[in-house]
Amino acid sequence: MNGRRTLWIVAALLLVVAALYLPASLFFPRMLFFPHRAMVGETPIYSSTPIPPEMEDVVARADARVRESAIFDPAVLRQPIFLTDGGLRWRILSFGAGTSFGLTRSFGGSKVINRSSVAGDRVWNSADGTASRSLSGVIAHERTHLLIRTRFGPLADGQYPVWVREGYCDYVAGGGTLTDAEAARLRAAGSRAPALFYYDSRKRVEQALRDNGGSVDLLFASALSD
């Protein structure tokens, strides 16, 4: 009898956790216990670890890049950023997108960042530390996703090709994971690393903007027609 009761209690607890998972992931990331909070400029920062003073410089660099976008909207600077340690919080909020550096939630526009070093301005997308990029660049990249949705509609992620969305985000961020030399070495080795797709997408966006006089609207319109 006690065994059955224990099973019912465990099952009830699992149901409660499952019931809380979806709203926490989609609407209330704060429910996942981020004990540290700071306002950096206009941006609320939530973190699983203490937030060092270097966060001000990181956010300032990201702000400067995003402000240069022709489709800049100041509202993106007020969306919260959640810094995780790449563990459970990241897996819950990213729905298992373990190889991403960060992501922007479709609901509310919150930014969720994988394992990072604020002092070093770095983010990693894997436990072994084999791939990293700047934290300020990832924040700028993710904010640009929200700029795209604001400019071209909430369904832009499904409407426009991946190359133009990711390429423009890396363009605004000032680069991606690969340098020109690193991309050349990977291509020479016959690699099909996902980072090459992001690199090529950014280069394609850069060329398109040069050709059309720098119009982001024309860039996305032409990508849609293609």
C-alpha cells in the first residue's frame, strides 16, 4: 500500500513539474531560479552566478552594434537577458538546443545565453570548449533576431530563408565563430561544419547590402523572392 502511495506522490510531482515547465520556459524564465539580477543600461540581466562589473562593457558593445542596424528599434534594448551556466537552466530554456550559443524566445523576446564568461566576453556552445565567440556579439546577434521580427512580422522566422536571417544577425554582430582564415582551412579540408553555413550566410548578406546600397528591406525582399 505504501509503495502505491509513493508512486502516486512521485507521479503527482512529475505532473506538477511538467505543468510548470512550459509556462516557465515560454513566458516566465525567472521561475527557473536566477538568483542574481542587475540592470545594465536599459537591459535587465538575470544570471545563475554573480554578475561581474564587466557586464556593463559587454552590453555597451552589443548596444553599439545593434544601434548601427538600419532597422534598429530601441525596444530591443529593454528585453531581458538570461545568463546560464550551460546546464539544466540552459537545457530547459533552449528546449535542448545544446549546440547554440544563445537564442531569442519567440514569446516575449527574452535572450537566453549558453555557458559564458562575462569577464572574458566569451560564450561556448559545448562542454568541451571547442567553439566559442564573443558574448557581446551573441547578444547583438540575438537582439537582431528580434529586430527582424519587429520589422518583418512575428512570423518572419518561418517566412524568410535561414541564410538571410542568420547572415544578417551575424552581420550586425560584426562577425561569427569563424575568421576568414579558419573558414578557408575548413573548406580546404572538406568540412561541412555548421559554422561554415553561418560564415557563408554573413558574406552573402554583406555582398547583397553592397549591391543594393545598404537597404535591409531590399535584402529581405530579394531573399524572399529567391
